[in-house]
Amino acid sequence: MDDMAENTTRILGIDPGLNITGYGVIEIQSGQVTVIEAGVVRGKSRGSITKRVREIYDGVTEVIESLKPDVMAMEELYSHYDRPKTAIIMGHARGVLCLAAAQAELDMNHYAATQIKKILTGSGRASKQQMQLSIQRELGLPEIPEPADVADALAVAICHHYLSKTAISIT
């Protein structure tokens, strides 16, 4: 039984957002990838960044506590130069997500959206719909994951899985 536990890894993928944060937990056992749970955490308190980041933090902490991932992977912050305020606001969400991972003593990995898209579709400029279809095929899901935030979170988790298989550990 111990060998089975050692060969099982749970990865929590996160697509951060202040209004909607997508999450997806996948489990890898003997090379097989299974979706454990996927969904969204909503920052419902309009007009209050403080309340929204608390709601995101509480929601992701609950996911971590109930699903017990071994590692967390999150999409890196990207903002168009025309909208620097978006990057600042998104930084709030990413900060509480990093705090949730740190408090749970989870290793945290960050991946650029273009890297995730390239790994899963072959194109770093893939559309949301292309990503959803790719995740559906990759995981053998009966339906396209909705909303797109869920597909993006699952994509981050799968990206981490693929890249961690080829990573060289440096200690």
C-alpha cells in the first residue's frame, strides 16, 4: 500500500482571478491522469477587493484542505501594457493564493499562459475554445469543461505534470 501512495501525486492547478478563480485537481497514479475535482471559487463581493480576496483565499483553502494536493501550480500574471491596473488587481488574487499554498506547505510552481497553451495545443496563442477542447480530449471528459476558467486550471495542472516528468531535480 505504501508503494501505491508513493506513486500517486495530486496536483492543484489554479487559474487566478479576482472575480472567478478556476481550480482543478488531478491525480497521477501509475502514469494515469484522473480528474478528482474541478470548479470555480467566486469573489462575490462587488466593489470590495478586501472581501473578494478573502472569499478567494477561503475557497482555495477549503479545496486544499478537502482534496489534499501534493503541489500547486498557477498561471503566471499577464497583463497587457494598455491595462496596468488589471495586473495590480490580479496581483491581489495571486498573493492570497500563494499564501494559501504556503500555509498548507505546498510547493508552488508558476507557468506562463503561452507555455501552457503551447504544451497542450502546440500553439502559444490558442483560443479559450481550443484550450477547452484540448483539455476535454486530454482527460477524456464527456463534455467541454465550463467555464473556461476550469479548463485553464486543469491545463495548468496538466502542464505541471508534463514538465515535472522531465525536470531535473537540483538539490
